[in-house]
Amino acid sequence: MSVCVIGAGLSGLATARALKTAGVDFVCLERSADVGGIWRRPGAGERGPGYLSLHLNTTKKLTGYADYPMPASYPVYPRHSQMAAYLRSFAEWAGVLDHVELETAVESVRQEADGSWTVAVVDAAGVRGTRSFTHVVVASGHNTEPLLPPPPPGADTFTGTVLHALDYRDGSDYAGQEVVVVGLGASAVDIAADLSRYAATTLLSVRRGLHILPKQLYGTPLDEVAEAPWWTSMSLEEQRAFIEQALLVARGRLSDYGLPEPDHPLFASAVTISDEILTRIRHGGVAPRPAIASLAGDRVVFTDGTSARADAIVHCTGYRMAFPFLPPGCPIGPRGSVELYKRVVAPGHAGLYFVGLVRPHGSITRLVEAQSRWIARIVTGEAVLPEPEVMRKEIADHLGGIAGQYGQTEGASIQVNVVPYLQELQAV
């Protein structure tokens, strides 16, 4: 076949639709028992970065595919089961299900001397095999390997349960228990709010302050604000000033809630979107605490010298991007940054592409649709890529350009601004 697509979640299905529309022969390999990616796993009871209280933080209007809107009956921010059902119905509508091979895990992807790609797979029965393709599209997501902090002193004496958010499913599993949640990102605030309805106590241990934004400002969803002409016409400093003033009016300072103030400007890092966490703190369901200093038996000791009993510690400390089935150094370069031309093409690995390896302030759907259409044009020869040297220069310029705003980290390298990035993809 011409193209192998790895993953049948939101990004993989967008790619499948674009390839089918372009008349390209392809197969989509999905390791799970159905399409839908992380959105179907909570309902299926599968391990993954999803939990039963999971909802979209972006609106159905902008998270749905452009030509296939979500049902009018859906709320503005659908839950995981609704999103999973929508993705499957999209696959049926787009006519791509016949191209998807379920319960097929990719073990390795290697490029041969003639430029073709050999993909090694294993099916549900454990049968291994290899296939040859001209192109490979990686659409498997990047929340892969759980990232855990170094064990604190006394960790070996702790009598409770220690887990990562990857293994968290539902707050009812901890009914009556005393739980410490570590982190302040999206998963941390969601899980802390969920736990607070079941646990005897829920403590939120925060090492570093992050900017917490509600899902809407002035009655407008944030992802719609991010694309409004009046917003995109502002400079970064003007945008910051506008949001900071709105937040000050809407909820005051984070220190008013017992949380540390961020040590970085707004939009210099990923923001946390939550309508619940500050309310749960104000209602006493969640109590902020500083970072964990040590553990001792059934107690957690914090850096301010206070301590608390705990039955469980849930680390919501993020994920490490990893693609163990790909050639070494691709797409993550030696300095830990994702190095892709236009955040899609791997220079030096002709025929290898990535979809969805971006982090916007807002919905990702139209970005992956634009990436997918561009890949289809490359595969059919309608679009021609520049020489690898030109692509590497564009990557270096991109990383240099965002370093001043986001720093030089793995996560920073995939940050994009929705409107400018869409314009970039439309121009290639």
C-alpha cells in the first residue's frame, strides 16, 4: 500500500478522511478494539490518559470536524463518551472504517535503502508480521510515557498507594479515603475536583504556580476568543493585559485561593483550563498544599513543614513524549525538542509525517485537518517539499522564535498559535 497511518483517534481519522478524499490507498493501524483514541478508553475500562469525569476543554463547535459537526443535542463541552461516539460516527460517515485494522499494534517502523518503510506489527492473537509502505503517518498522540518525579525521602516507608494519572479512573474508587493530588495541570485539577466529591479529604500539592483560566470569558468560549479578529490583531503584551484584567475581575488572584502565583507571564507556558477547581477550593472540597518534601508511613510531609495522613497519592505530573517504534532521534532531536518541518515533516526521513503533534491554545481539530490535507497533497505529488537543509533551517527558526516566549523544552517545541499556524499550512 501507499500509506500507513498509525492511530485511529481524532488525528488518525482526520488523516484517513483526507487520504480517502484524495484517492490514496492506505491502511490505518489501531492497537485498541475500536476507533476513538483516548476518548473511548474511559468507557471501555482501558488504561490510558482518560478518566470517567473527562470532558472536552474546547467547544463542540471547534472540536468537531469542519464537514461533520457534532450533534446539536451535545452540550457545549461534551464528555468522553459523547466524543467517542462522535468519532466513531465520523469514521462511518467518512467511509474509512474499512481501512482501519483494529487490535494491531505497531512494534517498529524502519526505512529501507530504497526509501520505502517497513512496518512491523503484532495482532491481537500475538501474530507478528511486516508490511512495506511508501509513506508513514504517525497519528498516535504524544501522551505516552507517564512522567513521575523522583521519589521523595521516605518513599519506601509510605503505606498508601502511589499512582500516576494514567491509572486513575474514578473518584468513587477512593470513597472515604484521604488523597493527595500532585500537580496543577489539566488532569490534576480535573482529578482533584472529581475526588473531592467522594474522598474524605482531597489535598492539591502544587510545586509551581500555573495560570488557571475558565472555559469562557465574557460569555465567549476561550477557543473562540483565540480566533477572533479583534484578538489576533493584538500584540502578545496586549493579549496578556486583556486576559489578566479579565481574570482579576472574574476570580481575583490565585493566592486568594491558597495557590502559588505563577512565576512566568501568561502564555509563556501551557495554561490550565478549569471552571471547577477554584470553586471546589472555595467550597472546602479541595485544600491546596505546597510540594511534597518527604513521606513517613501513612503521612505526607510538605515543604512548609505541615503534614497530612494519606491513603493515596495521585501524580498528575504529565507525560514524556516517546515514539519507541521510530528511528532514534525522530522526531525528538538531541536537545529534547520536537524537530519537524511545519510541525509535520521529518527532514532526513523522506515519507515520514506526523499529525497532531502540536499544542495550541484552543481546539486542535482544524489544525490536524489542515495537516492531513497537506500530507495528502504531498503523497499525491500536488505539493513538493523543499530540500532537507531548507526544512532544517525552518525548524531552527521556529524553535528560536518560540524560545523567547515558551523557553527551550520538549513541550514548548510543539506550541503553536492557531490562526498563524493555519495560515502557514494553507500557504505550503
